[in-house]
Amino acid sequence: MRLRMTKLYHIAVVGATGAVGVEMFRVLERRGFPVASIRAFGSKRSAGKSAVFHDEKIPVAELGRESFRGIDLALFSAGTTVAREFAPIARDAGAIVIDNSSTFRMDPEVPLVIPEINGDDAKLHRGIIANPNCTTAVALMAIYPLHRVFTVKRVFAASYQAVSGSGARAIAELEQQVRAAAESQPARAEVYPHPIAFNVLPQVDAFLESGYTKEEMKMQNEGRRIMHHPEFCASVTCVRVPVYRAHSVAVSAEFAEPISVERAREVLAKAPGLELVDEPARNRYPMPLHVAGKDNCEVGRVRRDCAFENGLAFWVSGDQLLKGAALNAVQIAELL
Amino acid sequence: MRLRMTKLYHIAVVGATGAVGVEMFRVLERRGFPVASIRAFGSKRSAGKSAVFHDEKIPVAELGRESFRGIDLALFSAGTTVAREFAPIARDAGAIVIDNSSTFRMDPEVPLVIPEINGDDAKLHRGIIANPNCTTAVALMAIYPLHRVFTVKRVFAASYQAVSGSGARAIAELEQQVRAAAESQPARAEVYPHPIAFNVLPQVDAFLESGYTKEEMKMQNEGRRIMHHPEFCASVTCVRVPVYRAHSVAVSAEFAEPISVERAREVLAKAPGLELVDEPARNRYPMPLHVAGKDNCEVGRVRRDCAFENGLAFWVSGDQLLKGAALNAVQIAELL
């Protein structure tokens, strides 16, 4: 064994008790990130709780203006309000911020990065780097490698999004509604406007004037930035489903170049961060239950699209807390 | 009140104990169908059970070659094997057969009918009429009225299909898997190749050589016949979701004529058998939990499609045991 002289980093995790925050600690551990020290921050409500890093309890402190003194890397997953106020504070204190909220994703001064796609963009940062939307990240992991070879023009997509995408409270809400159903009690809905147990909700995030939701437009808006492809079009329907973890997306994609299923399979099988799980004869295809907890996204159901000239239909699943959030954030940190 | 001299019909329900069969009795009751007598048939396994019609127990008899003597109308929902063998027997015995399986749907001698769309086709029958696939029926209830005005060219669709579409055993399987999860027991999967609780399965029905499943091609194949529109294209991904009842479909549709959201809404609001539920500002849109048990399908999330020139995106939900099966079958019978 060789000893490596690696720089060690002082890290802050903001939103440490949330569904993504908890994963941040797990991913840093698992990938052996060079940590000098790690601090956990949360809201007033979370202060006093604790996070766990390598079996050590890390007390969660209330986030404040002085929290980032001596911090090299701040991993934010605490929503838009916190990011807007505290990300600039962290940056000005000398930390590099990787933010998981939508706050800075369309800011031309902030790189929006999926390491397997546009890792080089991360180097252009001015202190803040944005992590993409989870559904977008999962879908682009399959769309981009195809785009590199066949040039994607547009996609039609429908999502099947897990409740953990809405955080820990949504997980508890689904559990509670399932128990209520077992006891023939009415379902109480607080996180979502309607019950999610044994239901699907064709709404994720708020509605725009156009009739699309914000979430639905992220694949096109963020996809254009991440793929450096300003003409990319994506018509998406985002739907919440009663799944605890991992998002799935059904995609029909049109390409400028002729595409065959055989060549597409070759390209997908070699794409980084992606696994081709596509054996229909053995009922093998990506599913949230199998991909949950895995770093790699999975693609399958690859077939020639019957309604596009140069088209391909496929199905992608990915753990949105990992590739869609914590893993991608740590991968960005590793690039730097 | 006027007394009407209505002919009364001798009816046989084949597959009387299945998820759709049970609904057949309910729909006949609810719509006041002119019933002279009603008999219930099932497999050997179901013989001895009973169905209920107007609070009266109807014993389920094992289906046999002599079952259709004196029957005017035979409502089949017993799968392909039974339909292939017994529908011709029922027809030759003088009954009109309305079959819910896929057996005769592509047979040019057998009309495939959704009363609100091509009711006149039913009159061309030679003893057998086919009921369409449930997902196709639900989607076409919204696609067809738009097609009449704007001429549909192609659709991209993804489905969210309830377990009751696979029959009573699938309902029990989801219930059992949810209980197992509550007790941290592994899920047993028998009806489906994988657990359906807290999961989604991108497979409904068997795979074809093309990579599409049989179910996925039904929207195009059956849609062409029902709409009398041989150029109609539909690229569909069919997905089973942990919902007990009612299917939903996310649709992006391209039309030959220019289409506006306002005109589309007017057309959909007036379409028979369909309700426009589309108030995003109040979080009102179609959902399986609300549409279950309703005769009408619901359409909402109507918006100008951002990836098609003359395109519309929308979301349809419908009770597939009713409009997708029992209700449609009884509506066909009412036409005759």
C-alpha cells in the first residue's frame, strides 16, 4: 500500500437531517472522500438532532452567518430560501458551494453539472455549482450518451417519481396513509394536496402559466444547459407515484441521425454511470425497487420508436437521492 | 308514467366471479338493463360460488357447450382461451356475444366498438362484438373528440395502470405485499413477475419481437380500427402501478390542424362520456382515487405541447373496469 498525500477538506452539510442530507454523509463515507472535518447544519427545528459519519455522532447546529468559517466545501440540500440566503455567505467565507436546490440552476454564472456529461463546466465555477433536478439527471444519464452519437432533437417523457423526492415527511406520509388504509381510515394528506397511497398525482411542483409544472420544464431547461444543446426540446408529464425511493422515466426520443436498437444498446452499455438492464425475455428491466440504493442509473425497454422516423423508446430508473442528488453533488466535489 | 313495452333479454355473464364480471352485474343493475333472466358462468374452480343481481344470489355454473341455450346476450370476460372456444358456441346458439378479451379485436369480421366513438359499427356484427383494451378505451375517450376536430396524426403515451386490470388475484397480491412490507416480510410475487407494492413495473402483457409489449401496441392497432383512421400512430409505454382501481395515461398528441388550448378545452368539455377536470390553480386534475367507480373518464392537465408544432399534452384517468370493460360492454348491448 502506498501512502498518498491528499489534501483533506473541511466540509459542511446544510440540510443534514433531510432525505438527501442523510445520503450526503453515506456517499462521502462510501466513496472515501478526503474529509478533514465535517459539520452538520439544519433549521432551528433540526438543531439538537444528530447526523452520523463513520459511526460518529455529528451534532446538527442551527445554520447561521458564521457557520462557514474554515469550511472548504459546503453541500447544500435545504431548499431555495436557505440556498438564496446562505450560499453566497458560504462562498464569501471561502467555501465552494454545491447546491441541490433549483435556486441557481438557470444562473449563467453558475455551472449546472452532471459529472458524466459536462464535468468540465464545474471548473468554471465562481464559488457556487448547481446540482440538477433529480428526474432530469436520471433521464439525461441515458439521453446524453445517445445524443453524443445520434444528436437528440426532442423527447416526450412521463415520470414515475418516488415520494422521497419530496423529503422525509413525504415518506412518513405515504407510510401513514398505507396504515390508515389497512384500518379503513381516511388518508390524511399534508405534504401532497391529495392522498398518494394507492393513487398517482399528475403534479410535481407548482404550475406555470403554460399549464406545465416547473418540474416538467426542468428537463428541457436544464437539459439544454447540461448538454450544451440550446435546441433540445422536452415535453414532460411529471407524476408522483406511491414508491418510496427511485424515480423512473418513460422516454420517446427523436434523433437527427438514423438510429438502430443494436447501436443504441452498444452506446448505452458503455455509458458511464449507467447500466443496461434489458432482457425482456427474462422479465428484466429497470425498476425502482431494484435500483434503490444503487449509484448507477439503469436503462432498459430499448426499442425502435414506432411513431418517430429516427426514434428510440426506452425506460430509465435511478435512485434520485443518489444520482439525482447526493451522489452527483459528491461527484462534483471530486472533480474539483 | 308511461309503460313501455320493452323486450327483455336472457343474459349470460361468462367469467362472473372475475373483477370485470362482478362489475357486469353492477352495471346491468345500475343502468336498468331490460333483463328477463341472468345466468352466471365460470371455470370449474368458480362453480359453486355465486354472483349477486338485485340482491338475489345467482349460482355460478361451470361453463359448458350447453350453457347458451335460450340466451340472447352473452357478456364474456374470461380471457382468450375461453373466448376462442365458447364465443362461437354462444353465437351459434343464437346469442349475441360481447367479448372483453383481445381474441377477436383485430378480426375484420368482428366490430371493435366504443359506443361514443364508433357505435354504428356494432350494427355490422355477425354475432360477436369485441370490447377494446382498457387503456386504449380510456385514452381514446379524450383523443377521439380532438381527432374529429383537429385530425390526430400520432401520440406518445405512458400509462399508469391499476392492478385490478389483472383481475381479482392481482388485487389480493398488492394487499398481501403491502401487509408483508408493514411486517418487514419479503413480498411474494405470483401474478406479476416482480413485487408491485411500492414499485412500478414497465411491463403489461407479453413482449413482442419489436420490444414493445402487446398491451403497448393496442392503442395504435385498436385505435386505427375504432377511429377508422389507418394512419394513426401511437408509441406507448405501459406501466403497472400500485393503484387498486382506475388507469391513467399521459398523452402528447400531434394534430394535422392548428390546435389551441382554449378550443381543445371546449371540445373536451362537450365530449360524451368524458369530464374536463382541469383547474391547476386549485390542484384539480384527474386521479385514479377520484375516478374509481365513475362511469365517465376524466381529462385534465390540458396544455399546448412544447415539443410539437400542432400539439397538445393532456392526462386522462378512467375506471378501467367500467369504461374499459363492463360499462362499455353493456353500452354496446344497449346499442343493439
